[in-house]
Amino acid sequence: TSFHFGDRPPHSLDSNTYVRIVPFMARPSLRNALLDAGLRVLWKTGYAGAGVRDIVADAGARPGSFTNHFASKEAFAEEVLERYFDHLRGLIAVALAERGLSPAGRLRRYLDVITDKAAARGFEQGCLIGDMSLETTAHSERLRLRLAAIYAEWRELFAGCIAEGQATGEISRDFTGDELADFLISGWQGALLRMKVVRSREPLERFKAIVFATVFGKPT
């Protein structure tokens, strides 16, 4: 015998009766569904091209549900950025934790993972952080500040690995770990933009070949 929460139990149960209480399944969060949809839509169409109606439709939600969860499109985009960067944090953590590789090898491993993901999308989508940096910073101070904070954290994640390589003599000490991390992020963002234009991995592979044969491969 079983009943759900809210059901009225039998009037009498003997000692041999097994009672199994089955809780109701939690409903998926509409807020999360909207954020997932926002990531897909913003990545595909950009911030300006992403209409609230498009996001709601992609999430399979009712019109008007967006404003129940987000104060503005700007606030929504900020949360989408955080969700995207949280995914990148995970990829970076896995790549930089591969202790069988040298520090420079771990950095390259991360870039190789991103290259493979870009290939799976036909080289049509680069980095949402880079795309929104180009599009929103002149119009939204809120998003500009959030992007600046993301880049600062990203630099810190790479800088620790670079400092390890500098300590072992694998990576040049001509510049600080922070400076080299900034250079790596900026150069990679440029390669991703070029990749979207030519629809090819060539800009990414060229960047990796040069940077790991020079800056991260030949200490002075």
C-alpha cells in the first residue's frame, strides 16, 4: 500500500501493511530554464539581437514570465555571463589539474579543449565573454564592470599556473604571471574572433603554435 503526501491515508492499517510515502517530484526551475535559454540565444544572436520574447520562447515559458524572475534584460545578461563563466571555470580547473603535464602543457590543454568545442559548433561561436565585451561595454556600465571582474578572475586562474612554470624555468620571467596571463587571454580572444570570420580552426592553431614556441616555450 502506498500514498502520496496530501492523500488521505486508510482508516486502519494493520501491522503487516507496508506504507511507502512517495514525495512529489520538484518542478524544474523556470528561472534556470530561462537562463539556459538566454545562454543559447545570446550566444547565437548577441545581446542586441536577443529579444525577451525569443528567450521566453526558447525556454518554452509563458509570455510575461521573464519579468517575474528578472528586473531587466541587463540584469538577466549579467546572470547569463556568470553561468557561462562558471562553465569555463570548470574547464580551466580540469585542464590545470592535469599534473602529468607541465604548466605550459596544462595551459595548452585548456586551449585544445576550447578548440574542440568550437569545432563541434562549426566554428560559428567563439567566446560569449569576448562577444559581449565587444557589444555591451559602451552601453552598459553594469555589464562592463561584471566583464572586468570576470577577466580579473580569469587572469588569476592562469597566472597561478604560469607562475609555477616560471619557478621551474619552463616559462620566461621577463614579464609577471599576471601580465602573461592577460596576454594569453587577449590573444586567444582575438584568435577566436578571427576563427568566426574564416570558419576554421586555423587562427586558433596558429596562435597556439606561436605562443607555445615562444612566450610559453622558450624561457630567457
